[in-house]
Amino acid sequence: MLTTPGPIGLGVRAGPALATTAIRVAKQGVSAMIVEQLVAALRDPANRERPPTFPKDPLVAAQPGLYCWYCDADGGAALGALLGHAVGPLIYAGLAGEVKSVDRTAKATLLSRIRGSI
């Protein structure tokens, strides 16, 4: 499962993967309130979409934004067996199109990052 809350400006209280991504977003000057909203949006099951149906909204997918990957119980058990410890449903959180420096922004969109991972 995949969660894409949309363009940067939406939100999380996080496990390690979301916390790391939330810190990267905060370092780009996004307020704590917005980061919390982003985390909440990423955790909301209503925003989840299975990879074969991505993107439900091509306009959102054509923009930068946050996304994360979830796995079901079988996937968590398989990953946990490989890693030697329990794996929760959230397995990855990422940021597409982040600001690299004052004058440089990555060109990645949600579509390019997610389609490149499927």
C-alpha cells in the first residue's frame, strides 16, 4: 500500500521512517504545524492506494510531495523474517522534489518517484 497526501502543504506523529522524513521537510522551512498535518495525512488509511491503481489523481501525482509505503501482515512477516526483527505496517517514507539548496530544487514528482519504485 502507498499513501500520497498530495503536494507539500498537508501531514505526522511518526515512527522512525516518518520522523526522518518529517525532519527533512522541517529543515526546508515548513512549520511544525504543517509537518504534523503531513504526518497525519500519511497515516490516514483513506489516503492509501494500491500501486496498480496509482495514480488515482494524476494532477496530484505530477507534483512534488510526501509519500510512504505500507505492507500487509504477510509482507511484514516476510520482511521481519529477512531482517530478524518485527516490521510494522509502515516500511518507508519519502519526499519527492525536495529543495536541495536555495537555488536548486529536485525535479522529482510523486509519479516519477513512485512509478520508479514499483
